[in-house]
Amino acid sequence: MFKRNSYIVGIVFGIILPGIIFGFLFGINAITGVFSHPPVLLPLNKMLFVSTALNIIPMRYYFIHGGVEDTGKGILIITVIMIILITLVIR
């Protein structure tokens, strides 16, 4: 699955990975909010931006390893769209 050269695989991977990272950040945020005094909480907009920006890691992997550039382009397309939407929502 990770070696397929397809825009669709890149778009799906570019949507699923930020969702997983956001869930992880949200869980850490909830735990630190309960156990620390005063609570150290990340705002929702920063969690969204960080989880989307971390798509750079798999995008770089797919662009460097030959033969799967279309998957990297799919991740790039969805990352740019998500960053633009998050920026518009934050304003």
C-alpha cells in the first residue's frame, strides 16, 4: 500500500495521518489539562496546524524514494488545501 504510485493513495494518506496526529495531540492536551496545575493547554487552532504541517514528513519520504512521486504529490495537494482552510478558519 505504501509503495503504490497514485494520487488517491496520497490524498487518503494525507487526510488520515493528520487525523491520527490530532487525536494524539488532543489526548495529550486532555491529560495535561487534568494533571497539571495550572493547566498547560494547546489551543485548537495550533493543534490543527501542527497536525497538518507534520504531513511534510511522509511527503518528503515519497518524493525522495523513486517511483512514488504521484503519492507525494497527492499528499502535497491535500496538505496545501488543509493549511489554506485552517488559515481561513483561524482568521
